[in-house]
Amino acid sequence: MRVSHLVGLAASAVAVTIKVSPDNGKKASPLAYGLMFEDINHSGDGGIYAELISNRAFQGDQFTPATLSPWEKQGSVAGIQLTKDTPKPVSPSLPYSVSVRATVDGLDEEVGISNPGYWGIDVLPQTYTGSFWVMGDYKGNFTAAFRDAANVNPVYASTKIQSRSVDGEWTKHEFTITPDAAYGHKCRFALTFVPEKPGQTLYFNLISLFPPTYKDRKNGMRKDLMKAIEDLNPSFLRFPGGNNLQGHWEGSRWRWNETLGDLENRPGRTGAWTYFNTDGLGLIEYMLWCDDMKLEPILIVWAGLYLKGIVTPEEKLGLFIQDALNQIEFLTGDASTEYGAKRAALGYPNPWKINFVGIGNEDHFSAGMDSYNKYRFRMFYDALRKAYPDMTLLASTVEIADPIPEDVVLDYHDYGNPNGAVRNFTLWDDEGTSRNHKVLVGEYGVARANGNEVLWKDHLARPWWIASVAEAVFWIGNERHPDKIYGSAFAPLLQHVDQYQWSPNLISFNANTSATTLSTSYHVIKLFSNARFTEVLPVDNSAEYNPAFWVAGKNAHANKFLWKAAVYNVTGDAGEVDFDVVFPGAVEGSSAQLTVLTSSDPLNENLLGEADVVVTETRNVTAGQNGFTFKLPQWSVALLDWSVVA
């Protein structure tokens, strides 16, 4: 970073003249801005996956025992117990259930169970869709209801469901419930019945409740979160991780074939981020997400490394390579193939297209680099390349050792501090960084304050404005090199503020769907991602970069020229920078739109439910003899947009 040049420019206030060339540009990547998703911070269960019931099926495994928490008994004469000794389970995947037993006195009072959801349930005047499985002879009615968090006030809304339950068999019951008003986000759900005899016992499992979902998908996604993501105009989805793909121990990795089909056939697993995953958000749900937002799927397959440093030996790796091939055939094969037929049988006859597959995740960590270099990457690469010669394959780290095939894309991840992000503006200027390989910036975000160089220590709770401006500098650096950079994704994407494992995050939320909070970094990405280049153009500058950084290009589809910029002065000098931007064909009197993002303090952050600290100013700028003339302050991000007049 040329600090001396930065100081001189800020102090002198001499205008920077930027002349954008009409020719000799580079084709822009259509994947410039995208998404990285894994179930972390309850971003899946309790987050974007719209299921409202926590621990809906009493799932557990060898690492996380099944439990009743957070279920509670409903009614003073009820007893509830986690049970595995029923005559038979709902399915082999869901061996546990809850038994509800009425005491000898319980003949007139409703008994049952209640659930607080994921730190609350947002009850609104809309139709909720639910279901539950029950076993035991009962001829009365079940009541599904919304109640207050303390479970003491009158029922907010309820519906009756006629029982079809019998002894020895599980029966699925479905219902809808429509409250007449909004009752807040600290509600709970109750499922009850009036006993027909003293000591009557019924068994319940897979108790599910959904609000209206994004695109009205069954087993779908939370609307407010998906709308916020959609507004980013993303181009790709990298999934399902991330560390959550890998798992900590043998047997805990994400298994694609156990995330398919009816919910009663999904056992779930202990995730990598301290909580159990239902896998209701499974492989097909990810693909439907891609369909609904027109995203390029970037599928990451497990490559033989667990987070605890357990490495799959070379002689056993073939089993997992075949599993990856089966997964890809499931998605892309027609109904004549073994796994394509399995997909078609689930109701999806048309294959998907998978153009990008990543081999593992961050294999330079967890003592994985040596085996990744020696055999794991190459064995996966050879098998995938043979089966899919046109597929783009990614190595999970830029630290992979040479030699590697020249068609391999490198996956770059970084969670640094603001000054480091600004230094990375020139990261791709050096041919040695990517070694002539294209790069996907699969995970990026400023996670620490300046002066903190320790990856896992003292993370920011939320993006600061200074961090977001620094990220803008990095995004601009990426866009300058579309011949090298496929695209970039901020990570993590989502954070449930009531329980999270990593910060900062792009979007924060809780059970209150009206309180979803867009971070300062969200605003930067939204501005840039919605102003896409089709061609990145050369520029002739009267001054070097620092403290201002920029990139220019055109969008042929919209017939416009675009210029993106950020001002980040590492000295903290508050001086403005003057600009004259000259677009090809823009004559004196031409009018462009200038959008500038600022905040009153570089340490400002957006807090859940509070006022947005990012100020967005949009105004028209008229070209003079020297082009479009304007000033940008310290800690600002800008977009200049000029539509060519035919």
C-alpha cells in the first residue's frame, strides 16, 4: 500500500481525472457476485429454512443424543417422556417420539405438548400449514394452537383436527391455522387433546409448522430472508459448506442421500457448528433455491477430511469418490441412469445442470494439506474429470501445491481486517497469487479490527462501516480482473442473533420477521451487484490508487457505462477526493446518476431492529468540459451510472 501517495492526494485535494477507454476491455464474469451458504448461526434450521418448530422430530445421533428440549408439557395433568420403545417408529430414520400420558384425574382438561420455536414464533394474520404423526387409539379432536410465551394467557388462535389415530400404527394429520391478528414473535405452539380415559397415552412425532414460504414452496424458505438475499442480485450459490459439509468426526459429514425425500426419511445429523441439523434443507431444496433465483450452483463435495484432522486413507477414498459421482448423477443424470431415476422418482424428472464442483473445503486446515496434495485432490479430480470432461473443478485452497492441472479453479477464503482488505486490492495484480489459475473468492469478509491479525480472536460482532468500505476496495480489485476472478461471496451469509457461532455476518435476524437487519456490508454488495459490467474497460488515471480505488466498465445489455469507487484513507485523514470521470461519448451536458454510501462514523454498525446507519444519497451529475465532476468523502462507496443516449 502506497501510504505516502495516499496522504499526498488527500491533502492536496487535486482532482483525479479518470478517462474510461471505449475499447480493449475484458469480458466481465457473469458470476461476479454470489452467495456462500452453510448451516451456521442457525442460518438453516431456525433461519432461512422456514420450519417454526424446534426439535420437531426428536432427532439425535451418536454425537448428539435425542432430547425433548425445548418441548414442555401442556396441561397440569399431563406427563411427557422421550420414548424409543414404541411398537414401531414413524420410520427407521426417526426412532424416537414423545409419549403424552394423562393422569388418572385427566378426563376434562386438555393435555399435550408445547414448543417455543427457535427463540419464539412470529404469529401474524396469515395461514400457517402444519402436520404431525400420532399413534394410539383416540377418536376425539386434537387442538393446534398459538399461545403466549409464558403459556398463561388465553389461546391466540387455534384449530381442531379430527383424530384418525389407531393403536400400533402411525397416522399423519394435517391442518391449517389462521390467526386474526398479529400477536408478536414470542409465541409458542401447542398440540393438545382431551383424554378419553384415565392414563390414556398417545405418541407424537414429526410435529411441523410452516408460515407462508418464498415462492410458496412446500418445505420451503423464510420469505423475508429470501427477499433480502434476492435483492442482492446474486449469480451463484456455493453450498452446502463450508465446515458444515465436513463434520468433526467420522460419520458426521453431510450426506447428500440422507437429505432427500419426505421429512420422515431424513435422520438429520450433528452439524459442525454445535447444533443438530434436521436436513429439512437438503440437496433438492438447494437446487430449488438456485432455480427460484436463477443462481449458478457451485456444488462442494466432501473430499475425505474431517475437521478434527481425521483423514481418509488412500485405499478407502474410492468409496467417497463414488459417492460424489452418485450425487452428481442424481442431479444431472436423466431417468435412464441409476441415480437420475431416483431423482425422477422423487418428482423431479428433469435433470439439473451442474457446471462447477468444488473438491473439499479448506483442505489446508485440519492437518489436511499433505494428504490433499499427495492423493486426495488428484484422485477426486481424475475421477470427476473422466466422468464430466466439461465440468469446472475447484481446488479448495490457493495453497495447493504444484503441479495441478491448468484447468483447475482455486477457491480463495480470507477473514482479515480492514487494512488487509485494502492491501488485497492488488492481490490479483501479482501473477504468483493465482499461478495463472482462475479463482473463486468463495468466502470473504472483514472479521477483525485493524491491529488484530489472529483469525479466531476478537471478531467484530457485526460489520463496521470501515470494514464494509474496505471490502468494497477488495470487491473493486476483484472486478478489475475478470480474466482471473470468477466471482466473490461474503461469508457467513446469515446470523440468528439468539444463537450464533461466527461473526460478523451479512444479514442478522431473529424470530421477528419485521426486524431482519441488513448490515453495512450488505448495502455495499447490493449497490455493486446490481450494477453489473458486461465488459471491464481500461482507464487512464491522472493519479495512482490510494486513497481512492475504482473500476469502470459498460453494460451492453442496458447500454450504459458504470464506474465504481471507494475512498479509504488508512491515515484516517478526513479530506475529500475530487473526481473528473470521462465516459466515452459523454458530451458536455450529459447527465449521470451518482449514488454515494456514507456513514457518520467509521465504527458504525447496524443493530437488530434499529435505524440504518448507512446513508444513501443519489443525485444527478451533469458533465462539464472535464467530464462528470464530483467529490467523495473519506469512508465512502460510490457508483456513477451513465446511460448512453441513442
